[in-house]
Amino acid sequence: MAIQFGTDGWRAVISEEFTFANVRLVAQAVADWVHEAAGNADPCMAVGFDTRFLSDRYAMEVARVLAGNGIRVFLTKADVPTPALSHAVRDLGAAGGVMITASHNPPRYNGFKLKLPCGGPAGAEEGRRVEEILQRNQAEGRPPRLEDFTWAVQRGRIQRFDPLPAYLDHLGRLVDLEAVAASGLRVVVDPMYGSGRGCLAGLLKGLGLPVEELHGEMNPGFGGLHPEPIARNLGALSARLMGGGWDVGLALDGDADRIGAVDGQGRFVDPHCIFALALHYLAGERGWQGSVVKTLSTTCRVDALAGRYGLPVRETPVGFHHIRAWMEREEVLIGGEESGGMSIRGHIPEGDGILMGLLVLEILGRKGVSLEEALEGLAAEVGQWWYARRDVPIFPTSREVLTRRLVEGAPATLQGQEVREVSHLDGVKYRLADGSWLLIRPSGTEPVLRIYAEARSPEAVERLLAAGERLGYLAQGARGGETG
């Protein structure tokens, strides 16, 4: 199988496609790409890794290849959050960075995230170029150039470093930590066995808040958890909050670039709510200006709030690299995805669950309210909306064919509502007359079809998801039913 870069780098199953040999091949292609871009300069790169099986060893192999190609390497001493590695890339003035992580994917996966000099994720153009170089190297029988690890460390070609102090100091300039400390909030943090372990919880403990961390030990198998901070994976966190004695729960994904939350009653608070709360606070309380960038799978509440504050909205395909591009192009107040990756003005153009967790606590502390009360206030402003996502196995169908069939087969109505607009920016999105919407798109990181919906009631969301599943099966050439 050809090595391909998806929405955020290359991901594959460990020991099947994600092997030491393939990691070296990709690292060599990245080294060639860096030299191609840097010319005669003396480039350096930052390399980090998460808590997955063999991630540290894969990162060492990446460092060996980069060093073997004359690139100075800053390799983290331990597992680190992706946003900490991304901040280091910009802080060091590096030519780029590599993070060994499969982020929110199941434990059997690992991955290779490529970072640009700005610290943000590489996009499709950079991914395609690395693929082209990789294919050229293989066609020419050109093996990776490897440096002995110990020798490279002794001669300073590979330097071990800790990016966390500079990263956390930077967060302290973005978030009012005094307000967080004064809030007295009792917080449970669930890093889901990922590389955010100890970071957010440790910072909050340092501020004097009562904090408990769940799943903070090293466990490459993630204790059987799928490290994605969504409702079905946060049973332990919800149970802890339902037990009383705690005010808010914050969850991070496997490499801490995504955020999820649980309120004081143990109810899941999705990233849509967090995005909307943050926008409402930054524009309304801090008085920030700038554009609002959202992926097309993100809540319409963001559009309503942006309209209230007179802020332009940029809608992009799924993938934080699209948001990164806007953050490099203009002043962006906040940018984010429905999956929980978000960033704000003044930060690196990278999703950051730790930053957003701190910002949630600042909002609650400044307003003197619980998370439940903050959400009630938000609903009073923009109305009550429900959202859900369903992932279904995908048949071998090309993205282009699937999209074409979904556009051509677009129904005139869905659940009794007129389909007002059909967008194919990324997959196919049906916007309905009452403001609700349905999106169907193939995942860029997993072999599944993602179906998203937002509507005015939970029942309406479920009906839209069911209709989306039927439309998806029909577009793949499978048998389905009516869309209703």
C-alpha cells in the first residue's frame, strides 16, 4: 500500500504499514523536502512523540535520518503534547517539525504529523510534495541516510530538550491565570492516557486549584480507551463529576490538540459549545476583533455570534491546516473544528486542547458561574441546538465518486424541511430551511464515513443522521431506504 498523507499527516496500523522501515523512508522524504525549501541554509527541526507504543523509538529513527541529512535536530526528552512541539518549532525558528502521534485514533495506530515553520500543520500541498519525493526515492532505489544516534548526540547534531516550560509560559500570556486561580473551581482532568498527562493538571495544581487527574499514567494501549474526547469515551470522567465534589471536567485527546468537557452534573459538553463560549467571551468581554474561522462541520451558533459582533466568518473544509492558512493570512480572533481543535489570536496556528481548557476556566472564573450556567446563558443568546456525529464503515469508493453521487442524488427535502443549499466544499453538506444541516464526508484519517447533523431537537438530529446514513450507503452503491 502506498504511503499517503491525509487530513493531518500519515497514519497507519503499527507493524502493518507503520514500521521502522517506512518511518525512515518518510523521514528521508521530509529531509529532502526541507533542503529543497531551505536551499543553502543550515536548517534545524524539532521532533516530538506521544505515549503510543514505540512512539519514542520511531521519533529516534526520524532524528537519525534528519541528522544523517545534515539537519540539526531538537528531540524532546519525553512524550509531549503536539501544541508544545508546535510552539517549539516556531520558538526555535526551525524549518519544520515532526510529531510522532496518531492523535485521537485507536491505539493500534501511529502517525507522522508534519509541522511548518509557523508551528501549524502542513497542508495538502506539502503532503503531496513529500509523497512525490518519497516515490522518487523509492523508484531510484535511494535508501534513507542514517546517523548513529549516540554519535549524533555527542556531536550536538541531535539535542534533547524539554519544550514544556516555554510553551506553558506562552499560555500564561494568553490566559488570565490569576482569574483561573481565583475561581476556586474543582477540576477533574482526563488526558486519556495521552501526552497531555501531567501538563494541564500540573499547571492547575500549581495555581492552587483542587485537581484530580484520571488516566494520567503511561499506558500505550490506552487502557482499552479510544483517546478521542467525545461522550462515549468519557464515561469515567462523567461518573466522577456525577459523584459530586467537583465543578468541571476537562478531557484531552491522545496528543492534547483537542478538547472536550463535562459539566458539574456529568453531562458532556461538546467542542461546539466550547467554541461558541470562547467566541462569545473573547468578542464580548475582551472586546477582541478579527475573523472567525470554522470548518463546515462546526455549529451554526458560531455564525450567529459572529454576526452579532460584526465579525466575518470563514468556512473551510475539515482539517486544521485550512484554519492555519487563514491564521497566516489575516488576523483571526478564533479558529476551530467540531472535533475539538481550536486556537485563538496570538497563539500558534495549531489546535490546542490545553489552551482551550484553561480558557474555559478563565471564562467561568471571570463570570463567576458554573459551566451549566454559562451554557444556559449561551442558549438564551443564540437558541438551543443539538448536534451529533455518526461514523459508519466505508466501502471502497473514491471521494470524488461519492461526492458526485451525493450531489446528484440530493433530496428536495429532509425530514419535512426544504433543502435550501447543497455544498460540496468537503463531502456534501445539505442546509435546510430551518437552519439545521446534514454533512456526509469520508474521513481523512480513518476508513469511515462521517455523518454530522445539527438541529433544534435531539430527535431531529437522530432523524437527520439516519437519513444521512441511508444517503451514504446509496452513494456507495449499497442498498438503502428512503431519506424521509
